[in-house]
Amino acid sequence: MIGSTVHVMPAADGEWTVEDDKDAERASYASRAEAIAAGVHKALENEAVLLILGRTNARSEFDFCNCGVAPKRN
């Protein structure tokens, strides 16, 4: 059962924040890539939904096909 959401979002100071809404735990990272990696790890550990926000409203997509977790596409 999914019980929480892990948010990866930009912080006002140019850093990136990872926050779990279940326990209000927050961590800051210097780059978006570091924050996403930490967010993925935290979401997997807690069986949570991962929500990645950007600095703009532009859509971004992630391809997890070659990471060894997602099923292979034909």
C-alpha cells in the first residue's frame, strides 16, 4: 500500500530538496541529479510515490528502461 509521497523540488537558494510528506523529513542537495537519486532511493525504501518538480512548468520525462528495474519495451 502506498502511504506517502516523496517530493523532489527546487529550493529558493538554488539547491534541491527531498521531502517525505509522511514524516516531514527534509534533505537538501546541491544538484537536481543528486536530489532525484536520493528521492528514488527514499521512495523505494518506503514504498512511496515519487513526485519530481522542476524549476519551470515544462514537462520532463525520465526513461527507466535500461536501469534494470523497469520491464523491457518491445
